[in-house]
Amino acid sequence: MQRPAMFSISPPLCRARRSAAAIASAAALCAGVGILGVPAGSVAAQESRIGFVNTERVLRESNPAKASQQKLEQEFSKREKSIQDSATKLKELTGKLERDAAVMPEAERVKRQREAAELERDIQRRQREFREDLNQRRNEELAGVVERANRVIRQIAEAEKFDIIFQEAVYASPRIDITDKVLRALNAAPAAAR
């Protein structure tokens, strides 16, 4: 069975084309140019510098992060104590109500139950507001710490000629971990720069 003429290539011509392609590839490689026109060996000659920073550790161990945490504790400690005092008062009130309910007149018992319910609602509202305010302030403080850490990371990257620095990874070799350098730089920064 014969093939149509448009698909027929003589075997010597196929071999010649393959040989020409092989010779051209070999010549290009010898000349230092890869098949895609990229200089051969350029990838190996341009070794990339990669770094990794453990952001969680920076937010836990750096002086600016610790200062932010202390600032938040001071800012919110009075409100937290006030809520705890109200919760203690509620516990005492409900305990007394349970003990004395059997001997208490109906009107007095209903009045104290209402007071306890109002106090409980007030405590829940204040706790919710406290958590919302604390979370908002914590996010603001953390954003400031992250911004300072990113500035330090950029400075280290530029000074030490890093090509890329990752802040999240499934795995990072200790060889590329620059978290200690970032912590030292952050901790050495004057308080005014923080």
C-alpha cells in the first residue's frame, strides 16, 4: 500500500534533516547558547540567594512585639478587671439568690432574678465590646510590628543581595533561615524607630 505523495518523505532526506538538527544543536551548545537562545550555564552562573523569615517567631520574640503586648496589657487591664469584678458580683448575687430563694418573698425573688439577668447581659455586652476593641488594637499594633519587620527584611535583602525572602513555607532549611538576623536588627533598633 502506497502513501499519498504529500506524506511521503524519503528515508535519506529524514536522516539528513535529523543530522542537520543534531549538528545545529551541538554547535549552539558549543557556542554557549542553549536551544531556547538562553546562554548555556547562565542558570548555574546566576545562583539565586533565597531566604526565609519565621514571622510567627518575629511577632513573638522581637522587642517591638513585646512592647506592643505590654502596651495592650496596660491599656486594657482596667477594663478587664472591671469585667472580672462584675462577674464576681454576679456569681455572689446568684449564689445568694439560690440559697435564699425558698425563704424570700416572691416579689423580692423576682426583683433579684431580674437584677441578676440584667447584670449578666451587661457583663456579656462589656465582654463582647472588650474583645472587639482588644482585637482591633492588637491588629493595629501587629500591623506596626509587621511593617517594621518588613522594612528590616528589605534592608537585609538589599545589603546581602537576596533574590527572594519567603515569610511562609511548609518547610525551610535552617541554612536559609534569616529570622535571627531580623530579630537582632529589630531588637537593636532605637526605641524611637520602633
